Amino acid sequence: MFYPSVKWRMAAGAMLAAAVVGCNGGGGGSPAMTTPTPPATQQSTDFSSLVYMIFGEPANSQPVSLDNLTIVYDVNDDPTDFNGLLM
Amino acid sequence: MSKYPWTVAAALSVPLLAFASSHREAPNISRLPTLDGTDFYMFNSYESGRAAYVTLIANYIPLQDPYGGPNYFALDPAGLYEIEIDNNGDAKEDLTFQFQFTNTLAKNNAGITLPVGPAASPAAVAVPLKNVGPISASSSANLNFIETYTVTLVTGDRRTGVATPVANAANGSTTFVKPMDYIGQKSFGSDAGYAAYAAQYMYTINVPGCSAPGRVFVGQRKEGFAVNLGEVFDLVNFVPIEGDSSPGAGDGKGFPGGITQNPSHNVLANKNITSIALELPAACLKGSGNGVIGGWTTASLRQARVLNPNATFAKPEVNGGAWTQVSRLGMPLVNEVVIGLPDKDHFNSSSPINDAQFATYVTNPSLPALLNALFLAPVNATLGTSIANLAPNNFPRNDLVAAFLTGFAGLNQQATVTASEMLRLNTAVAATPAAAQSFFGVAGGDLAGFPNGRRPGDNVVDIALRVVMGALCYPLPIGANKAPTNLGLCAPANAPVGNVPFTDGAPVNALDFDQTFPYLKTPLPGSPIGSM
């Protein structure tokens, strides 16, 4: 059924457009009106741990989010053991 | 009355805002050119005898100067290149074709060496070049750098679905060769010599779950996208309205001072590109849906990278962690001139299922406002008019939103509609032979063209320019009798220049390309000077 009536198509188009705008909260479709997301807990990790944590994830896992993450870099804990990072 | 009235009209609105496709379109991806998707084509194959097939072409590595030696333009062995297909309308990939590349040097990664020194005791010294002599279809012995790749089909989620290797139908091998770039005519003899060399790396493939074979080719091609790029991004440094009475008429009877069609306006004409091309039976792509498929291409890197302080050819770095998407391209031009600068990198890392977050860029597009700022005074002065604002004023631009995110009922809308940005193709629409194609696609009465998929010869720039400035607000000549049809999306009063023939003056059409897979032409040679 690729070719329904003109009126149906136009109505569907308008509805879809409205739906898209509406799903962003109306008011002209501003994404700012989406359901508020609770602020993420601020996390802190040292650089070395972060590197090893990310490397330890398999390719098909979800990327580790760096949002709200404070990275502490300690020059005395620099992961310079390149061979140690070979997975 | 045509059976396609709404279809044709609505289709005009798909391109949105446009100037260049997706070459270096976002800050982050401009740092990663080997992973930069530049154009994505998806169309019903129009090569003779391939009526039941769909061609998918994902182009990468923008603005390649053919003379870019000595390393030329290999794809990234650390990258994951993908072509995703949504065939049920849920805005999630159902089929993903994954390409991964491996680079090796001749002689087991030692590289070709030459004896240098006294005849009695020469040193074997590795050469610094990727070839040490002529290369032909019959011999690659002089090639010092070999790019190979694998193709994997993932059914379901691209990260958690079922992955199966794609095999060479001739011998069952799952490793394919990407031909060396077109270094120049001395290395390959001639354009025909390079074409013959590259053609041997077009493979017939067995695709898992597919009863008929497909074809694959990955290699350098002549850039097919046409755009007046430099002038456009210099605050549109020309009058973007057709200066002839019709494109190519040469009579100067169009808009006073307007740009006219001239191939010299296409500054990409002397560039090459790298294509990842698939041709697959339509039946294997459309799944259980209504025959409309959505497609896009992405590139990803592993999330972590540590540079090797003692870099070698084999191991300049170590990569680990999850695949992390850095490039995304479906419809042309979207991230180039629709998405705002703060969100371009985010768009490249996003997926269609989450596209509602970008809706404001479509409902309230900024480009018409920019064009108004640039051209309001000159237009009024030239025409003796007193137009208050060139940009359409129907906000939110639901005409653009509906078209952009859903496809068009009756043409390329899936049975289940999830608002999302991707290129949509109705596999049931018969392909139009190259000689009969309209570079205005559906707007030119050619239902097999853009935005019903996208072919190399579709002039998406000109179509988009006209639509963004309000072409849909005017009755359009639709159907066999060309009856003016009011779409009801907006009114002429909403778009003071919606009926103006905007153009960048860079023509393109299907006859600029080959008429057989992979359609994009043999690349330009790196030498001799003047051959590009």
C-alpha cells in the first residue's frame, strides 16, 4: 500500500510533524523542554585507572561516558608501561 | 491527476538546507579525515541487468588531491566503517555491513628492499615508497603496501547482534583487497590501465542469509559530489540564483547578475575520494517491511588510544575499549549546514533513534536567516522590491520536519514511522536509466531519484537551496498533467522567494558517472601534471 489517498497522506504528515515537535515538549519544538534528566553524580577517577578501565572494555560494549567525570592525573602514576596496555 | 501528488511535493522538502555534503563538516571529524564520511548514496541499481539490486556507496576521506604521495589515502586500520540499514522503521539498524582494514608491507611487513652498497656486500635497504615499479592488472609485484579488508554482516543491533563474515563467492575467502590509489600514469600505464587494475578487486560476494550474490568494491574513485564549495562558505560569494532563463541556456536572461551553470564552479572536480561500495539484492535488504529501507553510514574508533612512544609500522599505537562512533551520514548536508556548531560533533556520535534532540535545528533552521542577512538588501535593490525578509516565516517548519524525519507517504515512508534522520529508499520503484534521469530527482518527475534514495547524479545542492527558501509554500506542478498543487504546508505569503531558482552554479548529472557498479568513475591520476 504505497499510495494511499492524498488527504490521508497529508494528515499523516501533519501528525508526524506535530509528533516530532511535541516529543520535544511543544513550545516550538525546543529540545530544552524534554523531560529533565537528573544531574549525574560527579565522579572522580585517576587517569591511570580510567585508561585501564576503558581498555578493559570489549569492543562491543558501550563506551565509557566521560560526562561528569573528573580525571585526576598523577604524574607519579603515569601509565607509561606501554607493553602493559597491549590487550 | 498523478497517483503521486503528495509524494512529489513533500519530497521536495527533504533536502533541507544545503551547500556542501559532509566534507570536513564538524570540528572533531576534521581531525580524523580517514574516518570522515563525505557522501552516502543509496539507490536502485540502474546498471543494465541489475534491476533487482540496490547500490550503497559510502565515501570517506574528503578532498583528496590525486598527487598526495607518497602515502596517498589508505583507510584507517583502527577504524570500523559501517553501513546500516533499518528495514522496519524503528530507527534502529537491522542489518549492518562492517568493514575493517589491515595494512601490510610487502615481504611480511619488512617492505621491499634494494641492495645498496658494494656489489660484494650490499645492504638490503627498505625503500620509502609504496611502489617501486609499474603496477598492472597482471602484476602487483612492485607494490610495497597492501590494503586488505573484511566484511561482516551483523543482523540486529550492530554491537550485540549476530555477526557473520561475508565471503568471496569465487573462492570462499573472507579477505578482500583494496586497490592502491591511482599514483599516476607512469605507475599504472594509463587511465585504462588503472581501471583494469582496480576492476579486478570488484568481488562477487555471498551474503549470509541471502540467496543471491552481491558485489563489493572498496577503492579510490573520482569525487562525484559537485559544489561551489569555496565561494559558498565565503558568505556565499556569488548571487545564488540562476542567471539564465533555464539551467545551461546560456542566454543570461535569468536573475540579473545571477550565477550560471558552469562545471568550473565545482571545485571538487579535481579531487578523489575513497568509496566503500556494495551492491546487494533488494530482497536481502528490505526484510519484512514495506519495501522501504533507511540507510546511513558511520565510522567508529575504539574509545582508548595510547600512542606508542617507539612507533612502528605495525604498532604505532594501541587501541582498546568500546567502539565509539565519530562519523555519521545519511541524508546529504545535514551536519554540514543544519546542525549548529556546538552540536555537530554530538550529531556525529549519535544514532537515528535519538534524533528528536536535534528537532529545533529543523523546525527553526538558521540558514534561511543567514541568507536573508546576506542577500535581503541586494535582492530588493536588484528587483526594486521591498521584501521585509527572504526567509520563510512558517514556524515551526513542519514541512521540513515531516519530510526530514519520516520520509514521504506513498514514496519512501516505512510502514512504521519513527522520526529519525536517514536516507530512505523505496526498493519497489523501478530504476531510471542514466540517460533518462533528472538531476532534480523526484522534483524533476523522476521518482527513482533523490530524495527517494540518492544517486550520484542527483543535484542535491540546488534542490535543497530552493526548498529551504520556501519552494514548498508554492503550488507545485505535480503529476502527468503538471497541475499546480497546493501542499497545504505553508503559503506563498510565508516565503517571499520560495519560487526563485536558487543554485550554486555547479552542475551534475548521471552522465557524469559510469553506468555500471560502482558508478563513481576511475580516480584522477597523481601525475603527470595537467592530467588532473
